[in-house]
Amino acid sequence: MATEDRPRAEAPRPALRELVKRRRAELGLSYVKLAERCIDPETGEQTVKDSWLHRLETGLKVIAPEYPAIVGMSKGLQVPLHVVQAAAGEQFFGISTVESGSGEVRALMAKADRMTPEQLDALARFLEVVAPQK
């Protein structure tokens, strides 16, 4: 296959970076003040450094945050934990989170976790036939 025929890898979406940038501006906080507010509620320890927040927000390379940092950012940014988790998952791991208030959808998703890759592929093809995207 020629080089130009290969699909190009998409750049990671800056979901967490954009969330931090937006919320920091809305709250009127410096990197230092935001970092001071990113506290693990169980340990009381600061979970991220201001330098990490600066690097994240300005698009420099950073290490993906671990769970305590995500919890701390949720507190510091004053947003629900699932919002920070979804943004970090999207930016660092390419995970696209879809939320639904429907119990039926959540039950189906729980079953999908037990499916093989082949079964998931077949399910995706089936869903495209019965409920195509617009």
C-alpha cells in the first residue's frame, strides 16, 4: 500500500485541555490557585501541580492523569467527576463517552462489555441497519 493510501492517525482531541481552559477562565483562577483547589477529598492532598495544568492547557506534552488527579480536578474545576473522566478519556485514550438517561441503554451497554470483538462488530452493523445515523 502506498504511503498516501494509508489513513492518517487523527490527533487526539483536546477535550480535557479545553475543559480546564474554559473552567479556569470562568472561575477566574490562575494555574496556581486552580492547582491548590484540586484536592483529593479522601487524603486532603493536592492532586495536580500548576505546571502540569499550564502544560496541559497550552498544548504541551503531559502524562495522562491518574484517578486521584481526575477526582481532584473535578473538585477544583467544580464539575461532576464523570465530566472530567470523559474529557480525560477522550483526550488521552480516544474514548468517546456517550451518556444516556435511559436504563435500557445502560443495561445494553453492560451486556456489550461481555461481547467478543466479532459480536460487537456484528451488533454495530445491525444497529446501523435498524437505526442509521442521520
